[in-house]
Amino acid sequence: MSLGHAPPDICAKSGSPRQSPPAAPALEPVTPRTSPGSRRRSVPRWLRRTVGPLTLLALWQVLSATGVLHPDSLASPGTIARAGADLIADGTLPHAMGVSLQRVAVGLLIGVVIGTALALASGLSRLGEDLVDASVQMLRTVPWVGLIPLFIIWFGIGEAPKVALIALGVAFHLYLNVYAGIRGVDEQLIEAGHALGLGRWGLIRHVVLPGALPGAMTGLRYSLATAWLALVFGESINADAGIGFLMNQAREFFRTDVIVVCLVVYAFLGLTADVIVRSLERLLLQWRPNFTGQ
């Protein structure tokens, strides 16, 4: 009986050459493909954030140099910079900033105390909510700027009406956010606190107040913005010092450069206050993860 083909092991023993399998092609090194996000992150963020303002500033300078923007309508950036340097050199601008900062600090402190106290009384107790919340909700619908004539009648034309205007705007914003933060605490956290044996004041200290802290910080940021807005209105009426007083004097003499300098100072002070609150927020709310964008 003859076999048509010998098995492979027999062929190997007989010394016949075995055909080797074809060699695999060499693999080329794969270069990682960069995503658009990684290319975008290669540019420093502070540089990306300055592109817009610098572009607007350059366009403003070009329009002023070509005569499209008349100096009587809006001074050029170079003229504004020289005016600011002159105001700093003769001490006018630092004195005005000191007066305005003092007004904002006093009004902010009074507004924070009043707004936080009312929010705690209304948010932590149903009786306090029945006594406080309805009145506050009614008063906050009244335009607080419209109360300037009453404040002048009640407090005169000195510092009191300006501080009261700032305090009123701050108190309403802080009340709403602190109250919402207290009532927005998760009910499961309250039940967990009860299960751990915490009493009423223990729950308030360890659960309710930390849970309401994000809302309080948001309310503080809104309150600062309102404080600077109230300062602008307050210093525009019967002021003999401050940044608003400089703006009123510049308006009478059509000094648009000085007006813009005062507006830049308002913006700088507001931005500085916001940066301080953001830093305080990051310090106090380290336990809360945040989405930072992609």
C-alpha cells in the first residue's frame, strides 16, 4: 500500500528541505497624532486671554490715529495713559481710590452682615422664613437706585447715603444666594447626620453651613459687582471726593481721557476684588470638584 504524500515529520527525517514561512513586513514606527486640544494647550493660557483685549486696544489706537475717532468723542489710548500718569503723579487718583475703597468696604461689611443674618434666620427656621422672606422678597423688587432721593432725605448728602446704597444692594444679593444654598442642602446628608447622632446645632455646623458655602461665595461675587455699581451711582450725586467726583469734574470740561481713566480704575478694582473672592473660594471649597473646561 503506497502513500501518496509523506507526513511532515517523515519529510523532516529524510532531510528534505522544509519551506520557511514568509517573513513579516517590518512595522513602521507609529507617531502619535496630536489632538486639537493638545495643540491648543501648547499656547499659554494667559497669552490666549490677552489676545482679545490687545486686539481691541490696537484697533482703538488705529482709529484714533486715522481720525475716525475724534478726541472730543473718545481720547486715544496714548492720551488716556498720559492722563492717568499725571493723575497718579499729583496724587489725585490715589486719593480718589482711597475714598472710594473706604465707601465700598464699609457698605460691603454692613450688607454682608445684614444679608447673611436674614438668610440664616429665614433658611434655618420655618418661623424665620414666615417672618423674613416675604418682606425681603417684596423689598428686593423695588429698584434700589430709585431709593437715592429717600436716602438723601433721610441721611443727608454726606457719606451715609452712599454707604447705605452699597449696603442695600449687597444685602439683597447675599440673602438670596445664602438662603438658596441653605435650602439646597441634600436631604440625604441631613439624614446621615441624624444617623450619626448630630443634634440641631451639630447639623447646622457640620452639614448645613458647609453645604451652603458655595452659594454664599457666589452671592459674595455678585454682591461685589453690585457694590461697585452702587458706588458709581452714589458718587455721581453730591460727591466731593472719590472716583465718581473725578468723573463729574471731567464731564464738565469734556475730558474724555480722565473719564476713561476713572472707568479703567473702576474695572481694575472690581477685577481685583473678584480675583480675591475666587482665591478665597478655591481655599474654602477644596472639597468640591469643578469642571474646568476641555
